[in-house]
Amino acid sequence: FVSDSVTVVLQLALAIDYAIILLHRFLEARQHTLDDRSACITALSAAIPAIFSSSLTTISGLAAMMFMQFRIGFDMGLILIKAICFSLLSVFTLMPGLLILFSRQWRKPSTEILSPP
């Protein structure tokens, strides 16, 4: 019960960096090009090494946690390693589509969004 409760929060804290890295690279690439699709491709190719190195560091630390004397360390380490792998999968597959889908709304001026109808 404890490992299920704690791992949800830890997984969010550990994996949010991957989405932030990709979003930051996308916003940088979008400043240099007008096409959102090419900006997303450029951002993804630039972010993959940083995200993979960060995830390998995290997975190594979690694998070391699996050697604790207490059973909760093994359980949490295994669950969080799986969660990091799923986070990588979602950042590399789902997030580029969401960036392209919602990039038009980000380009609108703030006065157009805040003005009453």
C-alpha cells in the first residue's frame, strides 16, 4: 500500500523533467522556424540525448535502491523503473503530437484570449 501511494508522487517528480526538456527545446526551435512540425522534429532530435542520459541516471539510482535490506526498497525501485520507462515512452510518442496540436493556441496574442466576447 505504501509503495503504491508514494510511487505515484515520486514518478511525477522524477519524470516531469523529461517533458520540460522537450518543451523548452520545442520553444527554442519554434523561434527559429515557422513550421511547428519541423520545430518539433528538431526539438525531439536535440532533446533525446539529454532525456536519455537523465533517465539512465535515474534508473541507475533506482536500481541501487532495489538492494536495500527492506522489501519496500525493492518494490519501489522496480515500480519506479517501470514508471520511468513509461514516462520516456509517453514523452517521445505522445508529447510531440500534443505540442503540434496545441501550438496554434500558444501563438495567439494574450489580448485575444482575455478579451470578452
